[in-house]
Amino acid sequence: MADLEPLNEDYPTEIHDYLVAFDESLKSADGTLRALMSVPRSELLQKLDPLEQAKLDLASAYALNSMFWIYLITQGINPKEHGVKQELERIRTYMNKVKEITDRQKASRLDKGVVSRIVRSALWEAKPEGRSKMPSQSSHH
């Protein structure tokens, strides 16, 4: 589907803009897939931590199953009545689990940052008070 001709008799004119957008999406997906496939998978995975590896594998599986879903539609098969529906749901479940782990890690990092700032702030303020109280306490003794 190189460049879509402006408007011809082969399809309703109302869907022309949708077909152009679809064509652009296909080109974008093709570019992304070519970039991913230009590097050996083992080399790509070496650069990622385990969580990133899981994200990549899940995104790849989801993309492939989504393309198969679209293929079924083009063949006149209802994908909702096909095993691909359960597969997409299964992958989505794992994607949600990975997202929960990632969110927990981010929250943990944020919490540590907040706590250390509070402690630093409290310590910084406590020193002058401590020093000013010390002499007065020692004068009472």
C-alpha cells in the first residue's frame, strides 16, 4: 500500500482518511519492527535488566497477537470467538503485573527520597536547637 491514490471508485470516499491513517500506522509499525529485528535478540536482552526484558517480551507477544487479531478480521473471522482473545487477555494480565512491580519500585524510590529529605531537614533544624539548649541545660547543673 505505497501511497493511496486521492479518491477512486474502489472504496467509499468516507473512509479515505481512515485508510491513509492506517497506512501511516503500518509504515510506523514496520519501521519499529525493522529496528527491533536489526539487532540479535540476545544482544538486545543483554542491555536490559530482567524487568525491561519482561516488558519487551510482553510487548512483542501483544503486538504479534494484535496483528493476528487484525489478520483474522481481514479473513472474515470474528477474533472474539478465537483463541487469540484469551491469549491477549493472558498477556494483558502479565503486563498489569509488570506495571504493578514497576509502580511499586517507583513508589519505593520516591518514599526513600521523601524520607531522606525529611530526616535531613529535621536533623539540620535540630542541631541549632540542640546547641542552644545545651548551654542552658549545663548552666542549670
